[in-house]
Amino acid sequence: MRKIILFHGTPDKVVVPTFGCGDDKHDYGKGFYLTENPELAKEWAVCRPNDENGWVHKYELDTEGLKILDFQEKNVLCWLAELMKHRDAADSKRYRMLAQKFIEKYGIDTSEYDVIKGWRANASYFYIAKEFVRDNIDIDILKELLSLGDLGIQYCMKSELAYSKLHEIEKELSAVNYDEFNQKYNSRDIAARKNMRDLVDSDANKVTNVFSTLFER
């Protein structure tokens, strides 16, 4: 039996993870999102521009018998395809047409999984995604861009079984100061985007093996 500790950053002091709830427009669709990194959870708890303090809830997940899809073990294009199912990287007609083809080619059927693990699509991700679908980023530097983006890894509970194996350690609920951790969140994002822009503008970005060329193979 393998139990892992996860954290959920939120503006809410009271949280009740409920199967079937959540927004389908989040990274991996409806689900309950957590991270193994308590510092990231603190930042995510106060990443909104509303000056409100947040909370970090601590959970234990019993992974025994759970089917976990880890996008870090897959081609990065599979992860992008999953996000394209739920999030729009651009609003052009060209993007809508190519995104569907991209999903058909690289998408993974996630319906049989209890938990999805992968990068979190924060503001840095949208910089990557928009440049990628505009054919401004070579596929060969995508994974390095993600690491520079410092996106953080999250877990998404998808099935009733996963929810049943997730238990809050209520006595370890902690408050998060908005000013301190919102500043950390913004500083991380600013640094990440600068590092990514530097790579995109470097000679390592050949701009030959790009988004639209994927459909020529």
C-alpha cells in the first residue's frame, strides 16, 4: 500500500472534494486538483488578484489499486493535446481546426484513469501554447520550455474510487498570507516567462519542426 501526501491551495477554509464537481475548462477537466509541493499550494491559494488570504488543505491519498496517468512519462505533445481538450490556446479559426486534428493524433483516452498527474497550465503555459500554435516554437525545445516555465506538477482526482481514497488531515489545515505568497507567485511567473522568451529567441529554436508541420507526417 503506497500512501502519498498532497496539498490543495484554495481561498476556501472549508473544502469538500466531491466527485463530478469542478469546471470542465480546467487543465484536465472536472476533478479535484492537488500538488505534492506545499509551497506551490500556498502560491496557488492566493494567485488571484483579490487581496484575500488563502488556505492549504493537507490530504493523504492511498494509491493502492488506482490507475494513474502520468503525463511526465508521455510525449509532451500528449499533454498539450489533453489541455487542448479543455483550454483554448487561441481563438482563431485556424487554431480551432488544427487543434481538433492535433487532439485526434496525439490525444490519450483518459476515461479509464482514476488520477491524472502532469504539469499545471498557469500563465507561463499560455505563453508557450500561444507561441506554439502560431508556429513560433520548434517541437524540439518544448520540454525544455516547460521546465523553464516552472509550471509545477499537479494531481487531478477523476474517479469515484480516487475520491474515496483521498482523506483530509484536518488538524494540519494552514492559513496562507496573501501578500507574501501572491508576490512569490508573481515573481516565479515573471522569471519563468523571461527564461522562456530567452530560449524561444535563441538559436536553439530552429522553428522548422513546428505545430502545423505535425499534420504533414
